[in-house]
Amino acid sequence: MVTQDLKKFNTPVFPFTAIVGQEEMKLALQLNVIDPKIGGVMIMGDRGTGKSTTIRAIADLLPEIEVVKDDPFNSHKSDLDLMGNEVKMAIQNGETIETEFIKIPMIDLPLGATEDRVCGTIDIEKALTEGIKAFEPGLLAKANRGLLYVDEVNLLDDHLVDILLDSAASGWNTVEREGISIRHPARFVLVGSGNPEEGELRPQLLDRFGMHAEIRTVKDPILRVKVVEERTSFDQTPMVWIENYETQQQELRDRIVSAQKILPTVELDYDLRVKISEVCSRLDVDGLRGDIVTNRAAKAYAAYNGRDKVTIDDISTIITLCLRHRLRKDPLESIDSGDKVSKIFNEVFEIEE
């Protein structure tokens, strides 16, 4: 196969199923891939805990997608919300469209990126002299239907974070300049990571991320040795590792694809929805984003487990991920925000600890 030959020339990526620990981060990434409308994930944790490795691994794990050939927006051949204007026009004019399969785009956003680099630019000179909208696509165009990863998101300019979150929520990017406006699809899973020691993200920006995973450095010496040995072994013989984990990778890939298909049929009982909202209300969560994300994530988790009905256990597994970053920070509070969510959840759902 051609793709197999190409893989040999690509930089080998550590297999997702081989990553030890960090279950919370792995679950959050998988659920966002099953339902990108969850709204992305913010991963906060110590340096050197495998944040970047895990994010690259999930992108590598995902199945290839069919895109319109030579299209800068990775347009879908039939879904109008995922295609650029040129492809739409071509379809309306009855032209034949060539497609190809590519790996899910995984775009790294550098810290020093400018707004033009992120959103794309309009060539005004060409627009005035030749009368055509000449658009130079940015990183948001490349990230359409893929993942956009921002390392050290807490150090990025606030207005850029705003742009990313707006695009991730709406699925579109609009560039306006000198009276010329261009709009293109930009539906992606936004993944931000950061180290809390370097400063927190503003609460109103943090609230826009669907999930918030916290990761800690592994303390168990035996587990630490295992992680170090596995990483060293992978660096020496990456292809052997990739082959050894191929079956597990394929199983997880199939599980995610199957969950994406089940998702639209998953039901969440009215009583459970009321209780989720009661938890949010008791926690004094501002706005309704917490309720919406928890509902979506619970359905995605049920689909991930091959079920079409959400259970209390599903909600219990994901609710902390969805709400911990939405609580108001009280400097006198001694309890961790994650523990506070669990405590209120157990009270509302009448679960004995």
C-alpha cells in the first residue's frame, strides 16, 4: 500500500495505546474526537508529563479522512458545513470532484504566531487590481476537520485565544479586511496545554474549553522506571513498537469510529439531565455551558462504551472533567475543585461515598 510506504518516511509517533497512566487526559481527548462539539480540552500539568506526546499520539491513531483534492480547507465532499466556497460552487455547477484520503490534520500553533498567520490574510492589491478575492489560508484553514494544538496556551495573547475559541465553537473563521470578507469552515478539536506555575488562563477563556484535565507527575518509582524504559526502547526501535501495538491501535480506532456512529442515537433521561443541572446550580457555575458540555460528554462516553443510553456511572466519570474549571476560585477554600464537584455530585445523585 502507498500509505504504508509513506509511513516509513514520516517521523514515528509513540502509540497512543502504549502510553502509561494519564487516564484523565486520554479519556478527555478520545471523547472530544468522538464529539468535537464538546468544545476541546485544556490540559494543565507539570512539565515533562507527556502532554505533547499524548496529543500527537491521538492524532496519529485516528482513521484517515476523505478530503477534496488540492483544497486548502480539507473540504468534505458532501457536508456543506465542512466545505469551502469553491468546492460548493463546483458541486452546484455539477463538476466532478476528485477526493483523496489524508491523515487527520494535526496543527501546532507556535507561541509567537500572529493573527494573520492564524486566521489567514486577504491580498488587497490583487483584489483591487484583478477584482478577485485572493485569500492566503492560515492555520485555522489547515486545522479544519483535525486537531489544533496550542502548547503553553496560558502564555498566548488573550485576543488570539479568543479567536481560536470562537472558531472552535462556531466551526467557521471569518477574515475581514478593507471591506472584503471571507468565511471558511474551521471545525477542529482545540487542545490547549499549560503549566499552572507559569500563570493561569483568564476564567472567561478557561470556561470556553469544554473539558479540563489535570495531570500529575507519576510518583510510584516502579511506574516511573517503566515509563523511562519504554520511551528509551521506542526511541531505539520505533517500527518494532508500532508493529507490536498495531492490533491494540486498530481496536481503539474501531471503537472510536463505532462510537461516532452510535452517538446521534444515544439518549439521556430527563431525570438525569435535571440532576446534572442541579449539580451545576449547587456548584454556582456561571452560565449554562457546564450543563451543555456535561450532557454532551456523558452521551459521548456512553457511545464510547457501545451503549445508546446514558447511566449514572457515565456521568460520574466525566462530570469532574467538565466542571472543575468553571468553579469560582475562593482563596480560602481548602478543598480541591475536582473533589468539590465529586462531593456535590454524590449528594445530588444520592451516592454514598
